[in-house]
Amino acid sequence: MVRRSARAGRMTTLSSTPAVLARNALVAAVGRFGPRLVLRAFDGIADWRPPTTPYAAGAPDPETASN
């Protein structure tokens, strides 16, 4: 998850003109041929859920649960 998020972040923060032009052209071309391909790159990032139910969602707190 961290590596995929970092990779997506690097792509969005490019600053050199040739890199920005190449990224924009690539995203535009992929968007025309297969709009879902761009969104698929975010699979595993945008839909990530914690492996267990967080305490705020109603799971018992192990420190206060009776033994």
C-alpha cells in the first residue's frame, strides 16, 4: 500500500516540463482507449480497508474488555 501510494504521488508531483507533458499525454491516451485503466492504477490504495474493525466502529477495546 505504501509503495503504490508513493508511486502515485510521484506521478502527480512531477515538475519538469517534458515529464509533465509525457504524463499528461499518457493519461489522456489511456483515458480515451480505456477509461478504467487509469482508475485501476489506484486499486489497493483508494479501496484499502484496515485488516480488522477499528475500535471506533464498535469493536471491543482489548484493554477494557472483561477476561
